[in-house]
Amino acid sequence: MLIDDLHEQLKDIAPDIQTIISFWSNAQLEKKFQLLESLSQEEEFWKNPKQTEISKELQQIRTIRDQYLDITINYKELSELVELFANNENELCKISSEISSLRKKVIALKIQLLLNEPSDASNCFVHIHAGAAGTESQDWANMLLRMYYRFCERNNLNVDTIDYQPGEEGGIKSATLFIRGKNPYGYFKSEHGVHRLVRIPPFDANKRRHTSFTSIMVTPEVPDLDVVIDPKDL
């Protein structure tokens, strides 16, 4: 029955909702929001030397807070509506689509809260280098490259290819991507390392199993720094 499916969907969302609530409480984000809000409303806030930093941080926390309140309130209301319209199939169908929408919002906010390191918001460079297995590794490197392109497309990240070295028979020897958008380094930092693929490749007529390696290096973009060298130090 639809009512049972909706109960199960709400039950599946509950642990993530609790994780979000716990993070919000433990990080004391509400307290930080109220503090920054009060600072921004001071009469001479424009004289504050940290005005830009405070305004930026306040906007970031306000965005998260709006999502947090929307999700927690919406979850409570949907749970009550499921019980209220338990015998109304038409209303339950409407609620089902709202629960699906809520699930997407919960996943998006959970990821956003996990990406809370200062460097996570930075643009990043992704360097792809095929291993020593020739065409097999070069094809594997190209598969990863296409995967990264697709991921960026789905998550509204801008990607520029600043270096591309094609393989002799197929695939790529190496490529370097510059990725811009919302939390690009946070999304890609876990890709750093050596990626291994075990398969029977299409390039081997004898259908033997091959192991291919590709190394991925992910580095955040570092802002320009003014370096002043005292002539006495030269």
C-alpha cells in the first residue's frame, strides 16, 4: 500500500535528518548566526575592519540555516500529513512527490555540511596521469576524465581543460582540469590517489585479465599573495 511506502520513505530519511540536526547543534551554528546577525545590524557596522568577512560568513550561514529550517519543518509536516490523509489515496500521491523532493534536499544539505573545511570551497586543479600499462591505463585514464566531466555537468561545476595529452592508440596519457563552482575541492579531494581497474580490456585479442592504474592529484587553488622581500635578506 502507498501509505506503507510513505512510512518507509520517511523512515529512511530520518537518520540523515538526525545527522543534520546533530551537526547543527554541535557546531553551534544558530548561536554563530545570531552573533553575526547582531554585528551586521550595528549602526556603525560599515566601519568594522572585518565587515566583508563577517558579511560573507553571515550569508553562508543564513543560506544553510534557511535550508535547515525548511528541511526540519517540512519533514515534521509531511509526517503529520501522512497520518492525516492515511485513507486518502489522492492526497497521499501528492505527499509522495513532496517526500521525494525532501529526500533530494536532505542529501544536498548533508553533503554541504560535510564540506566544512576552509579549503573545500576553493576552486581546484585535477591532474590525471595514466600508469605504465600502455593503452590499457590510457583508456582507464580517459574513462576517469569522462566521469569527471559528467560529474561537473550534473553538479553545475565549470570545468576548463588546461592540458591534454592524447594516447598513441587510444585514451589519454595525461590531462589537467581546472574546476570552478560551489565546493569543487570539497567534492574532488577524495579522488586524490591511485585508481585501479581490473578487467578484460577490448584491446587484448587473447581476452586476458589486465590491471590498469591511473594516478589522480587534486590541489586547491591558492589565492594570489603579495610577497615582500627585504633587500637585506638577499
